Amino acid sequence: MAISAEDIENEALSLPKEDRTCLVMHLLDSIEERPISDPRQVEHAWLKEANCRYQAYLRSEEQAIPAEEAFSDLRADER
């Protein structure tokens, strides 16, 4: 007898968060092709984005958020 997608979903949701994360990554890898990125290109893209955000902050187009608030918001989102 085949297991239904609903049964698999219910089992998956009962897994610890770390295991669910790994499962999601494996499932995504199985359905979408992602190009392999050069780590230097990824780092360059992040540095460029960080600089753009910093420049926007200096022009008062963005506001800083205290670290405690940002981390508190992230912890709340995990629940």
C-alpha cells in the first residue's frame, strides 16, 4: 500500500526543525536545478548589496535597527 502525501507531510512535520530543514533542501534539490555558484562571485554580490544598503543608510533612505530588536524579531518568527 502506497503512503499518501498527506501521511508523509504529517510525519515530516513531526520531525525536529533541523531534520525538516534538511528534508526541504533535499526536496528542493530534486525539483529545481540550481547553478553551482563560484564562492567569490557570491561574496562579491553580498559585499555589493551590503555597500548599497550602507549607502542608502548614509543618505537616510534606510533606518538602522538595533541588534537586540532584529534578533528578537527573528526569534519570534521561528515560533
